[in-house]
Amino acid sequence: MISYKKSRNILKKSKIKIDNEILKTDICINRVSAENIFSKVNNPAANNAAFDGYVINSKDTKNLNKKKNKLFKILGTIAAGDKSIKKKFKKFQTFEIMTGSIIPKGFDTIIPVEQVVFYPNKKKPEYIVIDKKIKKYQHIRFKGTDFKKNDLLVKKGTILQSGHILAFKSLGINSIKVKKKPNILFFSTGNEISNKDKIPEWKVRNSNSYYIQSLNNNFLFNFKNGGILRDKHEIKFEKIIKKSFNSKIDIILTSGAVSAGKFDFIPSVVKKFKLSNYFKGVQIRPGKPILFAKLKSKNKVIFGLPGNPISSAACFRFFVYPYLQEILEISEEKPLKAILKNQFIKKKNFTRFVKSKFNTTKNGKIETEILKGQESFRIQSFVKSNIWTLLPSGKSKFKKGDIVDCYFPNHSQKILI
């Protein structure tokens, strides 16, 4: 068996190429930008009002005070969406202006409507009364203060979210280049696996395919369920691999039949092909029988996950998903740091993925509690958990208060941070 660190290095050296495609920005949610995206326009497009009020030229108030006030003639109202006014105006003139309206040429500050004194009265105002010097540039949003034309908007390798779509549409970006979603062909294995609801005690319900399929939007792939490979389907599996050579399938993913049992045929079939990179067995728990192979001269890889549901889930999260990040050119995911609430002892040379409960305390500390029932067959603790805590090799005893790395099970924290 190899270490988890070494297995991850092999994955990094075994990248396959994923092509790009042009996508409309309104449907790019959870896709990965294939290039840097720049703003095509200034935002705001022009100086505009940040407040409802009256727009004036601040120079006209230079010498005004309580004893020396001035009437400013109201010329009309400028609403958001009105065409910009570019003609010249005389001194001591003003417009009522609404939030978002373009500032007319020659005006440079806004007096909020709540601070305005009207003349002759508020019901039929003809003028506003100003009796002090007004500061320049009050309540104005300046052209390009949010984004200037050609400013970097999104970096290459970003997982696009709703906020990005808002920005794209605000800035007139209607299509972008994204990475295509990798195509995963998935097979469950074993005579014991059943898709039926009612099963005898010697059968096992097929949960792994449904679990992984449920992740396809968050984890950026297309999922195709290939069905169940039975115990004597070696030749069938070999044909499936050969057929994939001329298909759009990028990753063949199996669950089960990777250990050392009589019917664990996945490794022997995979080894029949020319491989550029390969490993089977990693010093991890759960999931140590995991297999990976890069087909030589082919843009295809194979992952063999353990059949146990929790082992399969852990190996998908800590092997398949990081590999997807690599081939989609997303920067490496950073763990969330948390304070360990309870001690845990493991084998020193093994990396452990432990089902845990993640929460914040009243004083704002982030904690993770390792749950009881860490055996790989126990589903109940997985249901109760909301985080994987990763305990690295090189250390056997983890004490209460230690700082540990955590990963969300069903989505990437790349989406959150």
C-alpha cells in the first residue's frame, strides 16, 4: 500500500484533457471558467445619483451662509432611465433627481430630499433654499468605481455561482468559455447488489450509484449509470473499457470488486490494458482497497472504489473529487480548520477520514466532534455527520483542542470560500 499523499501525487500526474465550450451566462451555474473574464464596460456606466434629492453645482454655494442664502431654480425632475442631459446650465439652478439617475453635465453634488428647504412652499416648490456651503461629490456614484472596463471579473478555474451570473448580466456579458463537464460512467458490482426495494437478507440495496449521482451538480460532472456488473462479468467489463476508447466517457468509476476476494475482478481486468499510472491500496480508512489507473495513450482513467457505502463515499470525496479539480484546472481545495472536541486514536501510518459534526460555539469558535460509530458499515453516523474530519498520517493520537482539517461531504468549500 502507498500513502495518501503519494496517491494524490499520482492523481496530479495523471491528468486527462477536458475540452472547453461556450455557454450562455444565465445557465453557467456550477460550471468552471476556462479563462479569465474581464469587464467589457464601466460600472457604473456614468456618474449617477446614490440618493433621492436635488443636484447642484457645489461652486454655487461657495459664499453662502445663514445670513446670505440663495434660491436655486428647480428646472424639473430627472428619473432613473432618463436620457443623460448634456447641455449647459446657468448658476443657481437645480434638478430634482432620483436614485440611479445620470448626473447632468455641470452638476457635481446632491442634497438629500430630507434636507431640502423649499420656496415658496413644499406643495408647489419653485426653488430650493441653500444657506451653507455644500461639499462637492456628495451622494454620487462615480463612473467605473465598481468595475472599470477591462478589469478582471472572474479568474480562470473559478466555480461559477449565482453572484457571478448577477455580475455577468449587469455588465453585459452574455456568453463565456467554460470547461465541459467530465463524463463519468458508473458501475456497481457484485451478485449481492439489487435495485429492488424488497430484498432478502443476503442481498444489498444499490445505494452507491444513487449517492454519487446525487453529487453530480455540486461536483461538476455528468453521470451515467452503467448498471450492475455481476461476479463473473470480467469479460463484459473488459469490453466496456475497450468500448470507452471511442466514446465521450472520461472516467469509468466502479464500486466494489477491488479487494482481494475470489470475485474481486476489477484489478485483474484493468491490468490487462497498457497503463501509464496505477495504484491499488492506500493507507487510508475507510476505503484502503481503492484503485486508480490511467490508460496509456488514452484520455481515460478508471477509479475502483470499495463497495461498502461509507468507504465508497469517502473515496469519492478524497480521490475522485480532487481529481476532477485537477482536470478542470480548479485551484486545490483548502480545508476548513476546526478545534477538535474529543480525542481520537488511529494507526500512525494511516490517514483517516472520520464522520464528524461541525458547529460553531456561542463565542464564535469552530469545532468538530468525531462521532461514535466510525466503522465503515455504519450509515447512521454518516447521516448524523455534516463534515469529514481528515486526520493525517504520522500521528496516532489526536487530543481535544487540536486544530484539524475538515471537508464538507456533499459539496466543495471552493463554492463557499
